[in-house]
Amino acid sequence: MCVCTQVTGTSVYAYGVASVVALATGANETEREFMRQKDELNLFMQQMHMPSELCSQLREYFMHYQAALMTFNERRLLHQLSPHLQARVTNLANAGLIRQVRGVDDAPTQT
């Protein structure tokens, strides 16, 4: 009986650790891909001797592209939450934008 409990406990612990590692790896995967693309872009611009104005525009585009990828990942995560939690997270994430809208004085504050 004691051995079965230990084996079960160890299995649950191992599964939990594996899940956390998988989440961390997945989150870093998007960032690593972005860094790789950024490095390739910088090398390409250097090799092509592009003017600095165009380089700035390309870097800005890729920053927006990265933000769009992160938004996509956030949407997938938000869809897994309950409607109540979705609303709380969305309101908190967009509090800065909400405060900028004229006439909105009760935007949630970040805590």
C-alpha cells in the first residue's frame, strides 16, 4: 500500500514538472524564433547595404509582427479560460488603452 502511494505521488510530481517545463519551452519557442528572424534580418540588411531609414522600417515591421504573434498566442490561452477570467485578464491587459479613451475614468488598475 505504501509503495503504491509513493509510486503514484512520484508519478504525479513528475507529470507536474514535465508540464511546467513544456509550458516554459513553448513560451520561449516563439521568442527564440523571433530572435532568429531578427538576426537574419540584420545580416540581410548589412549584406545588402540598406539605408538606415529602410532598416528602421524593417525592424519596426518585425516588432509589430512579433506583437501579432504574441496576441495570437494570448487569444489561444484566453479561449481556455472561463468567461469571467477572460474578462478580468482582458480588462487588465488593456487598462492602459482604456484609460486613453476620452470619458473612461474607471479603467482597472494593474495590481
